[in-house]
Amino acid sequence: MGGQTPAEAAGINLNLGENKTESLMRQAAIHAKATEEEPVIKGLGIRINKLQILHEGDCIKVRAKSWLERKDWTEINDILRVQGFNWLSNGKDSCWIRMSKN
């Protein structure tokens, strides 16, 4: 490959900077976190703009950014239940919650 890494030979710029090992490990950690969120994001589609996804310890919390109309709440609730989330009713701190797979 003429002294190039496989990524360089394929024309992929990983933007690793000077400390390539550390940068690669950071990107892998970010990708692992994003992979866990991906099914949630794909399932919610454009509704994701109305929500906030939080990683807290060993769980994922999904909260509404603001008041949701009944139709939106019902659709979001149905999607999240299929993905293993449960509604935690706790006044202003209410949210959907699921234990992390990690």
C-alpha cells in the first residue's frame, strides 16, 4: 500500500492528529456510545428534536425538551416501549428510562 495505512489507502481521513493512538481510542469510545443511541434515534425519526437523551450511570434517560402534545407523547411512548424503555413518573423529573446494555 505504499507505506499508507488501510484508511489512507482507501481515502479515509480519520483526523487523528499527532497522538494517533489516543485520538483513535477517543473516536472508538464516542462511536460505542452513539451505537447504543442509534436505534432510539432511528426509531424516533424527526421526533428526536423534541427530546433529550441522557446517559446517567448505568441507564439511558429520555426527557421531553418541552411540553408534548398528546399525539406526539403517545407516538414517542409507543416507540420507546418497543425499545425497552419504561415511563418513570416523578413530577417534573418524569422521563423514559432503560438500563444500559454496557
